[in-house]
Amino acid sequence: MSTIALRGRAAFGLRHRVNPGLRQPLAVIGAVIAVAWVLIAIFAPLIAPANPLAQTFTPSMAPSWQHLFGTDELGRDVLSRVIYGARVTLPIGILIVLFAAAIGGSVGAIAGYFRGPIDGAFMRSADLVFAFPPIILAMVVAAVLGRSLQNAAIAIVIVAWPSYARVMRGLVLTVGDSEYVQSARLLGASARRALLRDVLPNVAGPILVLMTLDLATAILLLSGLSFLGLGAQPPQPEWGSMVADGTQYFQWWWMGTFPGLAIFTVVLAFNFLGDSLRDVFDPRTGLRHNETA
Amino acid sequence: MSGAPAAFPLSAARLRRLARPGSFLRFVLRRLLALVLLLLGITFVAFVLTELVPSNAAATNLGEQAAGDPAAVKAFEEHYGLDKPFPIRYLIYLKHLLHGDLGQSSLTHNAVTHDLGQFIPATAELALYSIFFAAIVGVTFGVIAGLRRNRPVDHGLRVVSLAGISMPTFWIALVALYVGFYRLGWFPGGQRLSPGTNPPPTVTGLYTVDALLEGNWSLFTQAFHHLLLPALVLAAFNVSLLTRFTRSAVLEVVGNDYVRAARAKGMPERVVVVRYILRGALPSVVTVLGLVFANVLTGAVLVENIFSWPGIGQYAFQAAVNLDVPAIAGVSMFVAVVYVTVNFIVDVLYGVIDPRIRVT
């Protein structure tokens, strides 16, 4: 029994109700910050004052007009590293969510549409992933696969897909019973066609909300793994590992504070967006991800 | 012969009545069955994990000298069934588990169960205080937000709680340590006690409790002082979660007739809020406990790392980065078992509160 707040409002497509939501101030703030970070990531070489890897400056200088965020213990410009960090975190975070949604969504759709033993087998394996707190499982998987950013991302996909499977299954169960899907099948549409053409458009909204909120979670997890040394490896400018460097030299507060602020603002932006979007799709608003195992 | 079954309190008819669809017993039994299957699944995952990791188990466990001795290696392999096929190895693994044998950590060279016994109380103490702080603040915030729905306070608390779930725990920990320890010097810089201090005699393993049991007040304040900062950092995420849950629970209750009746009777607002609204709202807040617990464990891995807190999060981290397979399997199994058990209890509690759940 996965009581997911999004589940009951299956019938709302994307088109109808997005606009009023975007008028919410939080959604606007979230969108502005998110777009700003995407632009920073794209134009990093133009914006960054220095090469993020070049150890050319005096080490561990406090913030000044020359180095707004100071320099780190190896004499690299922290601002430039934070800017280039967006190029690591954003694309990988988005990829993680896309993969998790594709895998979990397919599993959930198949389970919900065909029901029976397939449903049982798929959802029990999802339950099994839910049985472990995300970071423990992700940490172990990342460590076993070997320390790299790519393996950390794979580990997060492994812990993230089941929530999509649950939501998708619930949605497909409700939508699949509806008359228009039944009549499409009666008219001779294949299961695949019915799923893609009739079911998918109706579940897109709630899945989109989940993906937005999940992007925030994925970025937090990714930076957490990197913080633990299981993600990005030096000298790559990644925010989580920069905060980890900051804990080594914490009398130089700027080394950890600024990359942490970067994570915070990005995650906040997606939480603002996702939360506002959820209000649009589900007025009853709850915060129930994996409430039960 | 004929009298005995009637005298037995659980007659067949009574059992049938208790187990009818929608009954509480049936609900609990079904959840229990699911729990057992899940636990088996967890042991299987842990087992597969130990199989996947490339390592020479005998060499890492026995140490170099013993590994050179063929007899010792053979004995080790037989004990853990390493010479048997996969399904048999799993059964042997289960047998060891049932006997409380989680193997030996290749890092500490202790039995994993011994290590867990050492590290669990530290995390448990941290987690308990953290959940306590989070509950007080989160429920208060949630009630305020719910009572002032759509007013500025409500919007403000929404932003605050979204900010709370957006801040990386390890970063809050770093900032808290920098300000509270390095700059202001108000808090110690980590560990459970100051260096050179002897811990209280072990009863529960929770230093604050044990110190009180010993009657050692100064030790209690010292232990409390040490855990205050990490517990508060760990609470941040859950404050947000509880605020939001309490808010929606309060909104469900606040319009009810009995609340209006209480106000109409002229009861003071304080009494209405505490005795009527909060009492009606709290049970559904309980259901989020599983999630709160998972968050604390997640945070513990990161917070313990920064505060040098010798807990299970540190142990899990050390085990993972050193590929200490028995320790990884043991600690993740322990955590998962506690986690699903908490969720099982929450589930059952939820069934008590809301009978409609029992049918699904």
C-alpha cells in the first residue's frame, strides 16, 4: 500500500492547470534560480574569472575583490570552482532523474497494466530497495562499484527508481480502469499503444512533480556521496567534495561555505518549483514519499 | 474430550471471527507476513553483496600469517561454506545469521555483532535527542502554520521548511561547527566526551542516561553538551518534514464540529489547541515516523563523519570505503531491519488510528 499523495488525481493532464501555478511567487523564484544556474553551467568558461583547476594563486586567501570567494588550499579560485561545479552537478542530477524515471516508470507501468505475478515481482523488488535508507544503500553500491562520479550516479539511480515505479503503478491502475482506455483496447489498440497514447499523457503531471522534487533529492545525495569521497574525485570541481575539503581546513570558512551555498540554492530552487507544481496537481498537498515499506 | 475445545479461549469460531476480512488481527498478520518476506529479502541482498565484492575472504579475515596455513584456510572456508554452490551458501549464511554470527570485520578484526554493539548506542543517543528536538519544534511550527493558514506566518514557515529540506546536512554541520566551536567556542568540536574523560559505567550505552543512573551530574552535562550541536544539525531536516505533516493534519482537524463546539463553550484558545486540535492531529503525524527515522540515519552518516561521532554511520562509512564486506553486510542489514520494523509498527499504528487502511 503506497499512499502517495499524487495518486488520486490521475486525471489531470499537463495542459489544463499549469498556468495558475506559475503565478505563485515561490514557483517564479524557483524557476529564476534554476534557470540562472543552468545559464551559469552553460556559460561557465565565459563567467568564471579563472581556470578552476589552475593552482596559480596564493593558497587559502580570504575572499577579496580579486577572489570573491577566496582561494583554496592549493591556490585555486573558489568562485571559478563553484561556477564550474554547476557543469558537474546539474547534468548528472538531470541524467539521474531521467534514468530513474524511465526505469521506474516503465516498471510501474508494466506492473500496473498487466497486474498479476509481474506486478507482484516488480513491486516486491521496489519494496526491497525501500527497505534500506537511501544513503546507506547508495554508499554501499558506490563503494562496491568503485569510487567515481559515474558509479555514484548509478548508485543513486538504483535507490531512486522505486518511487517512480510506485507512483506510476498507482496512476496506471486508476487510469487503466477508465472507459477510454478500455474502449481503445476494444478497438484493437495494442497494450503498448494504449500505455503510450492513452495512459501516459494522463500520468505525465504527477510524474513531472515527482521528477522535479527528486532532482532536488538526487543532487543532495550526489553531493553527499562526493562529500564522503565516493563520488567526484579530485581535482574535479564538485560542490560536495569541495565542502569536504572545507571540513579539512575549516578555519578557512570560505572553502566550504560557498560550494555548500551553491548546493543549497540549486536544491531549494527545485524544491520551490516541485512544491508549487504539486499544489497545481494536487490541492490536498501532503509530503508522503515512501511512507511505508 | 468434548469439553476441552470450548474451554480453550481461542475456539475455531472465535479465531475465524478475529481473522475475518477487515479485522485488526488479519491486518496485523498480513503485515507481519510481508515483514518476514521483506526481512528474508534483506538478508538475500546482504548475501548477494558479500558475493559480489571481489575479495579474498580468507586472507582478509584470517590475516596474512594464518592465510598461509592451508589448514586454517580450509577450516575458514568450511565454516562459511565457501566451497559450496550458491544456494547452499545462502542457506549457510542464513544459519549463521540465526545464530547471531555476522562474520568478522576485516577492518577491526572483531565480530561484526560486537562492533555493532559498540557503535549502535552512540547513534541511538544522537538519534533520540535529535528526533525529540525535531518533534518539539516541528509540531509547534506545524500547529502555528495550520492555525494561521494562508497568513504571512504560514507562507514564511513554508519557505523555512522548504529551505530546511534543501540544505545539505553535511554543510549545516560544517557551518554549525565553524560558528559554534571555532568562532564562539560555545560547543565542543566533536566526540561524545572531552578527551581524557571516562565514560559512565555501561548500562544502556547512552552516556546521558548512564551518567544520570550513576548520579554523576557533571558527566551528564558534559555528554549533553557534546551531543547538542550534532543532534540539532540532524534535526533540521526533520523539523521541516514534521512542520509540513503537522500543518496538514491540523488543517484536517481544525474545521471539525467538536473544535467549534469547544470554542463555542468559551474554552481558552490554549486548551482548544492542545486538548482538541493537537490531540486530533497528532495520530496522523505518527505515520511519518518511519520517514523521520530514515532521515536521521541518512543524516547520521554525514553528521557523524564531521563530528567524529563514533556511531553506526561512521562504521557504515568506514566499512563501505574499505570494502569491509562482513561489516557492510552486517550494518546495512541491521539498519534495514530496524527501518522496516519501524515502518511495520507505524503501519500497525496507522491501522489502529484509521480502520479503513486495514482493508487495502
